[in-house]
Amino acid sequence: MRPSAALLLDEAWRSLGGDPALAAHVSFTGRADTLPARLPVTELAQATAGAAGLAAAEFAAVRSGAPLATVTVDSEATAIAFTSERHLRLNGRPQGGMDPLSKFYVCADGVVRVHGNYPHHRDALFRALEITGTPDDPAETVAPALLPLSVAEAEERIRNADGLAFAVLTPDEWRAHPHGSQVADDPLLTRRRMGAPSPRRAGGPASHDGTVLPASGIRVLDLTRVIAGPVATRTLALLGADVLRIDSPHLPELPAQHLDTGLGKRSALLDLGTPDSIAVLDELLADTDVVVTGYRPGVPARFGLAPEVLAARHPGIVTANLSAWGGPGPWARLRGFDSLVQGPTGIAWIEADGDDRPGVLPAQALDHGTGYLLAAGVLRSLTERQADGRGSHVEVALARTAAWLLRHHDPEEHLPGFPRRVAAARHLGFKVAEQGELAYALPPFALKGGPADWAAAPVPWGSSPAAWW
């Protein structure tokens, strides 16, 4: 039987350590086929958005002493939010989209998914396959180069060139895989209290024009990229947090992606490989409430961002980390994206619905869903900090969210005959940014008395000082 959004919210809320009785404050509206799939994608989307909204309501209530506000999650609003990149318009023009190279390719003994959205990933793919120059049709050049290779050969060659490639597996093959078997037993997310008690507390939440901002006064250092992490911090910015995103000047950012996930944030550049930038980061950390990172295991320690180090140096700080594959396990240190995680975990096989060609989810639901879970984990940690001043560390992973989704797969469930079209217009917001006139997806949840839109448009990438206001 297909699970309800309420059931999935209950599971997510328990994983977050929340009081199960509070889930009654969330109501779900709309039909469950706005993101039609063999897997319960609409339900997962509503549940994760509901968890973030409920965590915001709880934090606001604890800060103010007021009753817990209700949260409504409409399936149409959620569908638009979970496909936000498709609805983004700059001066009336669509932005971004997947690179033509990012797709499934047939190999000698199976199918592999590769990723080419970023220039350095595209270059790595060409190096691995000994493709020179700039092909007129890159995908048509890559396809014949992969065809004679086994999937294992393709994965090895592309990864050795610092590219990204993963085989398409069945659910049974993934469960038998050393990493798949590890992730299958992992919790949806983990939260652990860290550090000594501190005086850190948030006062009553600010309000603007009668709108309560649950996370006002909270300073969030955002060291994430792509979608999931930036969705989490975009949600915190919606709720009133001061979010400062830090990027390396040496890693390219996709302009459309920055516009989509940069609402309400500021954006600064720091080269953390230099002592001067590390010194700036240390100054920021002294006044930071939350640090959100998107690093593989071992990387945060290079910059002094290991959770244990931060908890010892800054008691009461909340840290959170997102990864593609989770860990421990043989793939813990591998990079990955939503579209890639769908391949080996069995999602692409399930969504093929018996077709020879692998299928895909109707949204990058692993990215967006994990992002809302991450935001919820941060907010729940801030709520607990109000009681004793102690911080927490939150861990989420795309592969863990995938495992949760797969646990609710009903093989007897069939796709509806026709996808349900969702009218986007009433779920879009509009702002004038420095880059131009922007149309974007509004939040997927409505918190009674809370913000319905971001306070500010995205700023140009890297245009802000690396300092708190």
C-alpha cells in the first residue's frame, strides 16, 4: 500500500527526535499525484517539507512562549517547489537545465549514468574517454565511446579521471552491494548533542508587518553547493535567519542554480586554502550559530570545521553536514548528485516500469527532500539548545533519503495513466534582483503567521563581504 504523507512525516519527525504528538499540527492538502511516480514521491516531498515547517513552528513557539502554529503543505505548491529549477525565469526566460551529457548511456553489459553539468566534470569525462576538441554533439560522441566498455570499466576510467559515473542497478543488486547494504540499515538522519552547555540562547523571534520570523537573529554559515544543502539554507533564510554562503573562487557555480537557491542569502568568496581566508573564517565562526557543510568525510577537518572541533571551540554551535552516499561504507568518500544516486540505488530501475530504458523521478526529490530534512534537523537542534545551551551535529545523505523512499516501494503500485499537470502561476513569487526580473517557486509549506516569501532577492554570486552585518 502506498504510504500517506502523514505516515512519512511521522517517520521523519521521529528520526528528528521530535514529540510525535506535534505532527498533528501539520495538515496536507491536494492530490497525491502531483509528482507521479512508481515510488511515493509526492508523499515524500510533502512529508519532508512538513517536517521543516513543523520544526520552524516548534522553534518559534519555544522562543516566544506562544502556542504552536499550524502548518499546511499543499501538494501542488510542493510539486512546484520541488521542481523549482524548471520554473525559474530571469527577465521572462527559462534558466539552466541538465547538461545534455548528464544522462544514461548503454555499455557492453549494462547502463551507466554520468554527470556533465559542471565544466570540470565534462572535461574529466572527455579525458577518460580520450575525446579531444569540442564535439558539436557531445552526447553523440560519448555514446559510442562507452558502448564497447563494460559498466565496471566505464566507472573506473571516468572516476580515475575525476569524473562521475555510476551503474544502474536493480534494488536487489543494490541491497547486495557493500555500500547499499550499509545504507539500508542506516537511520534516515542522525542528530547527536555535542559540546558543553553555553549561554547561547535565542530571544523572542522578530516579526515584520505582523509576520513572525522563527529563525530571526540566527546566523548561518552556508558552505554547501548544488541543490540539497542550498535548499536547506534557503529555507532557513525564508524563516528569517541571516545566511552567509561561502564559496571557493576556484569552483564554478551555475548561474541559474545560484539564482534558484540564493533567495534571502548573501554570497561571499573565500579561498580556504590560504591562511588569510582561514583567519576570516575563524572570525565568522566566533559569531555563528549554525554551520552547514556539504563535504565528504575528512574534508571539514582540513579547514578546522570538524564538528567536534567546532563544538569544543564554540560551545552551543549547531553543525550539519550533507553528503551524497553517507557512511561509513566503501562509497562514503565518493561524490554524487541526485540523478547519479538514482542509478545504483534501484530507483532508476523501478521508475523504468518494465521498460529497457532507465526511468527518473519526476523531480530531484532526493536533493530537495534531503534539503528540507536538513533544515528541520538544524531547527530542532536550535530548539533543544534553548533548553540547555548545548549544540548538536546533524548528518543527512542523499542515499539515506533514497533508502527511505525505497522502503516504501509497493511493487503492485502502478503509475497513473496520465501525469497530473500543475498550474504554476499561483505558486510563484516575483522580485527584481540586480541580475534582472526574477520569477521563482514559493515555499512548499505555509506556516500560520509566518513568512510566505523570502525577504530579499538573490545577490550576485560572490558579491557580499565575508562578514556578519
